[in-house]
Amino acid sequence: MNDIFFIIPKMCDEAYILKAALDFFGIESETTDEPDITSIEYSEKFTTGKECYPCILTTGDLIKIAKRDYKNYKQVYYFMPTTTGPCRFGQYSNLQKMILKELDSNIKIFSPNEADHEFYNNLNIDGKLFFKIVWEGIITVEVIKKILHRIRAHEEREGESIKLYRDSLMRLTEAIRRGDNILDIAKGVASDFKNLSYCKKIGSKPLVGMVGEIYVRLNDFANDYIIKKLNTMQIEVYLSPFSEWIYYTNYINYRKLIKSKKYKQAFINRIKNRFQVKTHYNISKIFSSIIDNAFEPPIKESLKHASNYYDIRLEGEAILTLSKTLEFINSNLNGIVNVNPFYCMPGTNAYALLLQVKRQYKNIPMLHLFFDASSENIDEIAFETFVHQVYSNSKKQNN
């Protein structure tokens, strides 16, 4: 009988990096399938419909796998991080524990908080090496994804760019399992994208920024494949990355540690953040000749954009949505797509503030989308109108 098995929900492709890192350390794991309509159907039996969309999808995915046989393992964990603040994300794990108990499943919820340092101890692995591998992998996936969301708007043969992206992701995860140098893999991937005949066309089409709640914006099924739809209309997309939340939690935790006079922990926080920033820079630099948005600005600098609209002490995703939107506007992007779940309080707050931003920046088209378990979440007329406005705005800016 094996000791431990991890199940990782498929929020985004970064989940494959976590699995590959666990494989490297000899810890067996699997990622759930991409959420689909059956995720909603399973979840409906245990939820009221008032829960936010990410809760419904992750719960449905959990229920689907809860009926599998994991008797060969002493401990089976479903990875569901928690958090603090106004978002109900921190309550998902409590609901899912109740459901697993009702289903008489041997799966347990593993919920490290963003400020929890027990993660590595619980796994009995080299925490520093694990962190290094995962972070390098996550940033590499992020930058490759940035290229995909821009180059796909120019592809000459449908499906060619997504195939190269998936092949690159597979190469990366296989390299992590072997313990290979991730930066060397990144260089090879960058070379492959450069060899595409239409790579140099990046930047010649309108570019829109995509912001919003982290799960909905990063999961293709949850946002009804909005990025692919925009790419099909020959519009490039700049997706606000997963790492944004990591840097934000680092920043918030540092402020709290200083306020409580825990200076040693605050120093460790800064060292960790400095490593992350340096790694991010080194990997982004490899791809900087392909796209002009390979680098991300420091989180403190990004948050300054929202200081006139939102008090940073309130915390949560609303300020990230607001600050990234203003950053996009100041970078002369041609439009903004804001995606959130229905019943999302931070998303509703951000939406109200973005209406004020739109009044101030009258030339910027905005498409606000709220998603739930219903079959149709994107108004086609609103989508087509937005596309037209984006092209008009791009033409004005170029003139």
C-alpha cells in the first residue's frame, strides 16, 4: 500500500506543473479533467445554486472522482487551497469536507492557506527545491500562454498554435519529472514559436486585456472559451496572469508581518519574493523578443494605479481587477474584458468601480461578463458590439 496520493483540480494548465513536481519527488498524483457540463450536474445534487461558479465546478469535479477506488493509498488528498478576506473561496473546503463525509469517501481536503508554511512539512519533501521547480514551471507556462493568446489571432492553419502550445507544455512537464533545467526547455520552446511564419505579426492586430476573478478568467470552460473566441475574431488577448495573485499575497502578508512586528518572518517573505521576481525576469527575458508583454510590472507599482479608486486595506481581488485594468489602459490596449462569477462580491465591487473608470476613459471599450451554471453566459450581440468597438478604437489609436 502506498502512503499518499494527491488530486489536483484543473483550474488552469499550471496544475500540470504541480503534478510534475510531485512526480519528481515520488509522490503520486493526478489532475482532474477539464470541468464540463457533468461537473455542474454532479454539483447540483449538493449545492443550492447560490454558490459562486468556481465553487460549483470544483465541487462537481471532486464528486466525480470521489467514487473512484483509492484503497491502495493510506491517504488521499484533494488539493483545495483556502484564503482570507471577503471572497467565499475560503469556504469551499468546508463545504467539500461535508460532501465527502456524506459520500463516505476516504478522500480528505488538503487546504494550505496562502500564508501557511506547513505545506512542505506535510509532504516531507525538500521545500526549497519543490518551490523552485514549481515557480519556474508556472512562470514558463504563463509566458507561453501569453504567446498563444496573441499568436493564435494570426495563425495560418487553424489549430497550429494550440498544438505547439500543448507540445511545449508536455515537454516542460516531462523535463520537470526528469529534473532537467527548466530554463533550457524555455529557450527551446521560444525558438519553436519564433519559427512559426506568422510569429512576427504579433502586435499588428488589436490587443485587449482580460481581468476578473482568478478561476473564471484562467479556466477556459468557466469563461466559455472567450479568449479563443476573441482570437478567432483576430484580436490578441493579454490575460492577467496567475502569478499576480501570488505577488499580491506576498505583498499583503509582508504588510501584516511588519504591522505585527514579526520582522524575521517579514525578512523571509522579502527573500522569497525577491527570488520569485528574479526567476520571473530571467524566464520572461527568454521570450521578450517574441512578445512585448513578457514582463510583468512589480505588484506595488501595479496597485498604485487603483489608489484613487480603492483603499488597499480592503484587500481581495477587486483591487487587482481595478489596478490591472488601469495598467492596461495606460499601456494603450484597445479594450478590456472583465469576467466574474455571479454572486461574486469582489467582482461586483470591481464592476461598479470600472463603470466609473469607463466614464473617465471614454475611449476604452469594456465587456463585462458574469458566469454561472446556465448554458449561455455570453450575449452574442454584446460580444459582436465589443469586437467592433475594439477595432474602431485600435484604428483611432493607430491614427
